[in-house]
Amino acid sequence: LTVLRHVVAQLPAINLVYCIDDGGFPYGDWEEVALVARIVALVGGLVEKFRPCAIVIACNTATTVALDALRAAYSDDGPRIPIVGTVPAIKVAAKLSKNRVFSVLATPCSVRRDYTKALIAVFAGSCDVTLVGFNELAAIAEDKMFGRAIDICRVARLIDPAFVEKDGKQTDTVVLGCTHYPLI
């Protein structure tokens, strides 16, 4: 929903189909092959039913895991559909960080992905980047979204590893590498 809000604000007249994969939630602990297969099949069913002019993958984990497979499925050999993904804002964090020390809060799957590590190598090579991966925060964000009480002390304990000191410099920027996290 955090991404959908922005799409609607930018393109208010566009017809949208929004798919939530509650059956697969949370994606963070899935094995890569199984998750890619699930996402490609899910998107394939939506493409067949709705014939979209574009696809937005509004999930960092789904993007870092399945973007290449989805683009391959909807490129020259099949229907050509532009696919836009969401990835952790590492490039932005590297520009914003004055101390050159920042952290990425994401799911375990996003944290261990070569895609995420490549973003760091390309855009934040001169920075100290701490990757913190856990699924609990996405579930807490869903609880908050549905009006259920959340334990803010638990949230603080979960995000605490993102705040580090390296060579006398402290974390000054934190990337929310999951589209659920802004709900908190």
C-alpha cells in the first residue's frame, strides 16, 4: 500500500489492479527458487487475466528475487510489458549519509541477495553499510495497518542493530528496505 499510494498520486486516472499475496506472506524466509516460481506464476495469472500495460512490483524482496525472471518472461519472447521494481534505496542513502555510515533494514531474503550487494558495490562503495534482515517488522507493520496494538519496545529492539558506530562515526541514515516498514 505504501507504493500504491504514490502510484495513485502520480497517475490518478489510471486503472489499477492491486494484488496482495497473503498466502505467501512473509516473503523474507522463502527459498529463492520456490519464491521466484510463486511470483512468476502469480504475475503470469494476472497478466493473462488483466493484460496490463505495465507491472509494478511493490515489494523489495520480490523485486530483488524475481525481477530478472519476470523481465525475461515478458520481453522479446512473449508479451512485452515494462516491469518496474522497488529496491532498497541504497543509492539515495549513500548520497544522504554525511558520515558515510548507513544501514539497510530489510527482509533476510533481500539482505542476502546478490542484487542488494551489487547495489551497495555500485552506489555505496565508499560507505560502511550494515545490512539488518528480519521478518518480524513486516508482520508488526501489518498489525499496525489493521489497527492491532504493537509493542514499540519490540520494534526498538528489532531495529537497534541498524545503529552502529564504525571508526568513530555513527549511523546517520537508515534505509527501509521493505515496503511494509513505512507503515510503522
